[in-house]
Amino acid sequence: MQRIPTTATFKLLIASSVLFPILMFLLAIWQDYRSLLETNRVEVTRSTATFKHHAMNVFETHQLIADRINEHLRGVSWDAIASSDQVRSFLHRLADDYPQVQAIWLADATGRVRNGSEFLPAKPVNITERDYFQALREKDSGIFIGHIVKPLVMKNLNFNLACRRWNPDGRFDGVIVVTVFPEYFSNFWNRAVPGKECTVLLLREDGSVLSQMPRIDPNRLHLPPGELKTITAAPGQNFVSSALLDGVERLYGYQRLDKYPAYLLYGVNQSELLKVWRRHALYYGCFFAVALGTLLGCSLAANRCSRNEEAARRALQESEDRLRQLGDNLPDSAVYQYVHEEGGRVRFTYFSKGIERLNGVTADEVLRDAGVLHRQIPEETFRDMVAAEALSARLLNDFAMEVPMRRSDGELRWMRLHSRPRRLPDGQVVWDGVQTDVTARRQAEDELRQLNEELDRRVGERTLELRRKDQQMIQQSRHAAMGEMIHNIAHQWRQPLNALGLTVQRLQMFYELGEFDKKFLDESVEDSMLLIQHMSKTIDDFREFFKPDRDREEFAVCVVIERALQLVKASFENSQISISFKRRAECTINGYPSQYAQVILNILANAKDALLERGVQDPEVAIEVAVEGGRSLVTIRDNAGGIGAEVLPKVFDPLFTTKGPQGTGIGLFMAKTIIERSMHGEVSVRNADQGAEFRILV
């Protein structure tokens, strides 16, 4: 006879049927909330890092542009800048080449805008009230980021990046201003996260808003001090706030832009997270409500099992079907359970039908052979997954991993596997988990990464282009020196040509006198060949000077100087200018020997011109090689009386010359470029006791 449950047992069964689903429901929605929150934190952190990288690239590009303008206009007066259409065209081309640049302005030390990439209005424009002008006038702080202002020339709100114009004595000589529209950043953010309810802020460290998505509110261009303190005091790189600009509660990620005084904030609405969580909670609620009803039904059926066994079986089957249907209908997800058996074999005990939508295989195929699913995962990734599962089994903590899976139809999808292990009494470990398709999110991340790589590539190409132009200027300078070298060769050849002519005349004379014999012929041939070899060596020296340097190499400074002196020796002797060369040390440096020789020749040519122009009695040039601070020091002095005080600061400026139409204005400029850019050294000039003294330190 079947035993009928007692009332106490039945009440306990009912209570368990109610409490267990409720506890499981609370545990499930709590775990789901934590998972969603962590996913949001990871997404916010990644997006913040991406937007920060983009902003850094933009600011670094602006700094490179400002440096290039400084180099281009070094030594050019403000009056020349203000009246130069070439300067405006140069600035206009720079602004056109970079979409993140809206305009470029040049203002002198009084704050008056003297030229720019756009046409200036008839009325003078003055920027002395701008914060960047006042800050840079007080001290040279590098690149200064100004707050958003109503423009004086253009129509839309903008902010500016500014730096001091270079001045050799360090005093304030005006600013270079690069104008940026905030919409450049917000347009990029809109493309990176289309249709998403989020906000992105670019702030100065004092709380001034530089750009914002959605649009900037002109009435709120500065964060209150309390909100700025919330950002800087937040632990890690995330915080939750409901008072930044619009009062909406968001999860924010923030990062400082390294060397720039600015922050990048990216925030996702907490309400969106709660909507997703409530929707999941509804699914779980339906699931556990059915489970609760099922358990209650089973309990009631058990109480009447002796009379109602068939009805209870049918009710149980219906409940299982409902649970299975709920698992099968989860959007973009599939529910699974698997165990690790002895020998490390994996066996799935359950998989919802969502696996067919996600992976293109049926649940029955996976239950028969787990390899059907595992073979869709790349071998290396599968090994990492097995190692992570082993660690999860040992520590009994959650397993979570995103893996690529290639379906049987060839389509590649990314899946997030998230499961929780539990150990059975027999020692086996069982995982209950959910597989979710995250392909769309990964594709969005890949597209964002490609945008950043394209930006890096374009910056690299522009940098290479600037370097090629520098090399072209060096070659032009070398060609400009070719005329001087040909003049030197003429002096080198004049004496041996005269001697060779006398030898030929002697041959005729001795033949007519009857004294022409083999001994005289051999001596004449030997003398002639020595003269010809000397002239050939002059040509070889000339060719060696104009041979381009392809790679850096170690070379002796004294050897290069002696080679340069051989090229100009005859020219200096013909002009009755003496050259002395004193070696206080033997120095070896790494660089480009031909370019180094060109620097020496350029300085010697300038010294020669000064001595001849001023008609100095007993003209001389003294060259000395020594060591200073572990680097080679070459000093070249003349006794031509020195350089005028008004000319001295400009001798290295491009296109500056005191020789009138005969001068090119690029010799000393290229000398400084070669030493300081190509060889990372220093070149300077000063007036010594009797003349000018050039110092080359490498």
C-alpha cells in the first residue's frame, strides 16, 4: 500500500516549493545585474580609452603644426608676416591638409592678429583678452588650451590651441593660434557610437567644457567646482554621477590626456542599464514563476499521487516544455549545461534550441558530440578556453570568455560564454551557463580601431613628407655650393696646368736643340703623370663631397675637416688668406660625413667673403678641434671684425643674407638644420676678440 504524506511533510514541501524559486530568482537577477554592470564598466572604459587616444592624436597633430609654423617663420619679422600673401597661403594649405584644423592665426606681442589662414576683416583684430594669450605672455607653458569663446572672425563657437612664437632670446614675441570647432570631436563620437544614449565630454582641467555630445549648451560651458572634484577624486577610472551638466545619472569613464591639461569623459545612462536589467528580470520572473507554479503543482500532485498519478505526469511534462521554451526563446542567447567527466572529456547535458540560431547546429548534435561545437573555435583559442575552465573548476568561480566561432556555413561570429561551476557529490564539476552573440559589438569595436589606425597612418605619412622636404633643402644647399666648389677646383688646377704646359714646351725645345734623349723623355713623362694624378685626385675629392649620405656612420671629425680644407686650400691661398688647423683631441662621431663637411665649407665660405669684403690686412681663419662635455667641439674663428649686433641674431634664419643678389640666404640656415636636426647637435655664433667665432658641438 502506497504511503500518503503527512500534513507536516506536505507543508514543508509547499514551503520549499515557494522559497526555493524565490531565492533562485533573487540570486539570478542579482547575478545578472552584476554582470550587466561589469559589462557596462568594461565598455565605458574601452570607449573612454579610444576617445582619449583620438583626442591625443588631434592635440599632438596641432602641436606638430605649430612647431612647423614656428620653424617656417623663424627670423621673419612681423611686418613681413603681415604683408606676405605667401605666409597666408602657407597657413591656408596647412588648415586644408588637416580636417581637425579650422583656422590658423598669428598674433604679435601686442595681441594684434597679423596674418592667418582666413582673410582678416578690415578692422584690426586683437586677442589680448583671450586666456591663452594672457597665460603665454606670462610664461612659456608649451601648448595652451583655451576655453570655448565666441569668435572674433569666424561664426561658430570654438576653442584654440596656442603656443609662443619662437624667439632666440626667450622673450615673448607673439603667439601661434590653431582654431578647433568642438563639432569635430562630437561628429567623431557620433560615428563611433551611433544611436546610443550616452554623453561624451572633453574638459580642461579647470572644468571648462571644450566639446560635448549631445550638443554644447552655451549657458553651461563650465562644470561647478563640486562636480570637477567628483571626477578627480573618483577611484580608478569610473564613477557614477547625476549632476554633470544635465542632471542625468550616468556611469562615467574618465581619463586624463597625459601631457595635456584636459580630461575625456564618456558616460552611459544608468536608466538604460536598468531597462535591460528589468527586461531580463521579467524573463527570469516568468521563468521562475513557471518554476514556482510547477513545483507547487508537483507538490499538490504528489499529495494526490495515489489517485492522480497520470494527471501529475502530464502537468510535469507541460511544465518542462514551458521551461524549455523559455530557454529556447531567449534573444541572441542559448542556455546550456555540461560536465567534465573522467579523462577530461566534456559532455553537454542540456542545450536550448537557441544554439541553432547562433551556431548553425542542432542541440541534439551538440548533446551527442561536444566536438561539433568545439571545432568551430580556433585551436589556439580553444586551448586557452580549456585552461580557463580548468582554473574555474579548481577555484569554483565564474567562467567568462569571448571566443570567435566559425559556423558550418562559413560565417564568423563572436560569442560570450558565461557559466558558473558547481561540484557534485561524486566529484564531477557541472557548469550552468549562457552563450550570447556579441558579434555586433565586436564589429563596432573593430571599426573604431580601424578609424584610429587610419588616423595614425595619415599622421605618419605627413611626418615622412616633412622629412623628405628637409632632405631636399639640404641637397639644394649642396648644389648652391657647387659654384663655389668649381671656383676652388679652378684654383687647384691652375698651377699644375701651368707646370704641365711648361713640360710640353720643354719637350719641343730640347728636341730642336738636339738634347732630346730617353732619360729626358722618361723624366718629362713622370713629371706629367704626377701632375695629372694630382688633378685627378682633385676631381675625386669633388665627387666625394657631392656624394649623398645614405646612412649614419662613424667618422673622424679631423679627417672630414682636412678633406674640406683640401677643397678650398688653393682658393684661400690665391686670396692670400691663411688657414690654421689645431687638433686638441681626436674625435669620432656618428652622423653624415658629407653633410658635416658641407657645414664646414659653408662657414669657411662666409669667413672668406667677409675677409675679402672688408679688405683685412693679414687675413686668417683658425680652426680648432677639442672635446667639451663628452662631445666634439669644432671652433672656426676669423679676424674680419665680427658681425653687427642687429645681424647676429638672424644669421641662421632662412633666406637671410647681407650679400645682396649674390647671396642665397640658405648656407648657414642649412648648416644649422644639418647639425641640429640630422645630427642632434648644436651650432652657434658669437663675436670674439677680432672677428666672428662659430662653434659646432656634436
